[in-house]
Amino acid sequence: MSTAGFQIAVVIAAYLLGSINSAILISRAMQLPDPRQEGSGNPGATNVLRGGNKTAATVTLLGDLLKGFVPVFLTGAFIQNTWLVSVVGLAALLGHVYPVYYRFRGGKGVATTLGVLLAMNWILGVLWAVTWLVVAMLFRYSSLAALAATAVTLCFVLRFWSADTWMTGTLAIITVLIFWRHASNIRDLFLRRETKIGQK
């Protein structure tokens, strides 16, 4: 296989891995309601938590995080190609958001974004996670925490890593995607009808 062919295969593999939905699989394995039919209808850890099962939510969160972390980490460790690492991260995230296995209807990409960032640069991942936790503790809105964490991380990259065009470009695309997927949440936040963490 040529170098280009191998790189394309790596990107496709990252997308296919990202397309595996942890919330749906965990819910089936633990005989819980389909998260697409409950709560917000979003197949993610927050919606699984709304069902009252913290263990299922935790495992879902870990699964979504790992499918972003693993392909990016392995690509960076064994191939060490900056642009390929970025594309692999975006492919994994797009797989979660638009999964081929579920008619391209996936989650909102929050935990997978964290996994991608931790693998790309642990400082960015920690910054994202700390911002999410602070905002979530203060306001108890998962969506607001995700939006704030992503925006703060992008601003941080623009301030300190603007010379790294691949890093900057990747964070810009991730930010646009996260805000796009949270459009309904942004509307609900303004209308004060967004569900808080812990509410069903």
C-alpha cells in the first residue's frame, strides 16, 4: 500500500471507530432504554445520566472519550505526522457526530472532543476539562459547559499556538462543529428551558 493509501486507511479507520456509539451499546448491554428515545434524544453520556444510571453514564463517557483519544494518540506515536494527527482527530469526531452505522445521526461530540484534545496536546485537554467542570459546577448546564470549554480552548490556542496552523485549524473546525451541534441547546439556554445536569 502506498503512503497516501495508508494515510487514507488510517483516517477511515478513525471515522469508523468514532461511529461506534457507546451510549447505544452500553444501554443495550445493561438493558436500559434506548437513549435516542428518552430525554433529549441525544445518544450521549449526559442523556444516559438522565435515565438515572450513573454507571452506564460513566462507561459511556469513557467509551466516547477513548474513541477520540486512541486513534489520535496512536497516529501521533507511530506515524508522527502533524496534519494526519489533526485529520484523524476530526475523522473520529465526525464519526461520533455523523455515524455511518446509525444513518449519520449521532451525538454532539463533547466527550470525543475531550479525547481528541488530550491526545493532541494534554495541556489543551486539561484546560478543556477544567473549564467544563468549573462552568458545570457553577451553572449546572452540560451544554453551556461544553460550549464554554471549547471556546476557551480555541482562544487559548489562538493566543499561544497561532503559529501551529494545523492545531489552530483543527480547533476552529471542532469549535464550529460543537456550536453547530448545540444549536438547539443554545436556543433553550436563552429561553431558560435547558435541562440542568441531574434533571430528567
